[in-house]
Amino acid sequence: MSYASDTGKPADRFSLERLDDLPKGAWIAIMVVTFIVAWPLGLVVLGYLLWSGKMQSWKHSYRCGRRRHHRAKSTGNTAFDDYRAETLKRLEEEQQAFESFVEQLRRAKDQEEFDRFMASRSNNDGAGEGAPHA
């Protein structure tokens, strides 16, 4: 089914409704071109994009490295939805186990470095006891 049959208008006619269907990349290209041609028009396009919410997904999705976990929508296939939920739960558990393992490794490495430092410090103190301190 074509776009023209949905609206009752011919497909070759320009309509403002078709502008809403443009993807983000096209809107960004339009904004850049209008900034180059006439910067006030670029500001108008930028204002429209921000006001209309076309760039909404850029506002909150991955700001400052924070991830947001959204529950996935149901696909309608309950077997797949159950499998996906189990797999995601298993992956989260594996991630937590891995992060705790990495933390244990870091602690062990830090403890080893500290023990080495304390041993070298005690060796230096024992060797230098007879010498006068300046």
C-alpha cells in the first residue's frame, strides 16, 4: 500500500505531512543546509526540531555514560518473551559475578602491592638504623 493511497492525495504533490515522516538524518541534513544558506532559517529548523521532540531520544538515552534499562515490549510470542527474559536475567547474573570477580582481583593486586611496599619499607628501615639521619 502506498503513501498516496493512505491519504487520498497524489504521491507527487508536496505536503507538510510528508515532512513529519523524514528520518533524523534527513532533518539534520536540512538543518545544516539551512544554517549554511541562511543562519536564521537554520535556527528556525533547530527550534522546530527541539520543540517537536524529533530529537527526543538524544536528550535522555545515554547522557554522561548512564544507561537506562527499559523493559522490552512484548513481541506477542510468549515463548520468545520468556526465553528473552531468562537470557537477560542470566546475563545480568553473569555480569554481576564477573564484576565481583574483577573487584576481588583488584583487591588482591592492591594487597600484594601494599605487602611489597611494607616489606621494602621494613627492609630499608632495618638496613639504615645504624646510619645517622640528616
